[in-house]
Amino acid sequence: MKKVLIIEDEKPLRDVYALILQTEGFKVATAENGESGLKKLKAFNPDLIILDILMPVMGGKEFLETAKLKKNYPETNTIIVSNLSDPIDDYQKYGVVECFLKVNLSPKELAAVAKKFS
């Protein structure tokens, strides 16, 4: 069973993503910000991270800088799903494989993307 870590500060969205992915057969862990995401990352060792950028406490970019995913978790892919429209080039050095605007990605589409990259 593939594992997905969702790091998203908006609880309703985090819960919908988790429910859809669980329904599609993924084992899911969630975190409300980058700081709690770092703790879950170590314990959960996901195949895929779905990451928001704009979050309180620790945002997504700081999470990426701190986690050093390419070095410490080379088999883990990361997808950014955010309200921020930064180009993927800004994040590829951190191991990010795709960036989506939240408004352009339904939960069902997110499940298809998760299957592709996990």
C-alpha cells in the first residue's frame, strides 16, 4: 500500500484529500503545517507528499529546505498544491515533481496525480 503525507493547513481540504486518497487505496497521514509535517515525515516515510506552500508556523518552502528530501528521502516524490502560482522551476531543486493551483485540481484529479507519482 502506497503512503501519502498531506501537509495542508486548511482542515476541510486536508480531510477531503485524505478521504479521497484513502478511498483510492492509499495509506494517508496528515499534518497542518510544515513543522508537524517534518515529524510525520520521519515516522511515516511516505512515497508521496502533497504540500501546500502558504501555511502558518512553517510554510511549504521552509519545509522543503529543512527536510532535504532529495538527500534524506530520495524515493519520495513531492507535489505542490497551493494557491500560490510559483513555477515548478522554483521547487525542482527540492525534488518537487509537479505544481498545481488548488482551484485547478479537483480531489478526484488529485487522486489520479497521486497514483502517477507514488
